[in-house]
Amino acid sequence: MKANRKISTSKLVARFDNELKMLLTNDLKSIKAKAARLANAA
């Protein structure tokens, strides 16, 4: 049995897409929250 198993490319791409989407969603949430705080402060 091989010690190093290869992960299929489609699984890697799907994982990358999911993690990227999560990062972008979190960034967008923080930007919206900051914009709301700035709008309320003005």
C-alpha cells in the first residue's frame, strides 16, 4: 500500500472553491458591518 495517496483534482478544486467562498463571504460580512457602523456614526 502506498504511503502517499493522491487526492483527485476535482476534490481539490471543490475544496478550494468552498474555502475561497467562505473567505470572501466573511470579508463581505465584515465590510458590510463596518459600512453600517460608519453610516450610523455620521
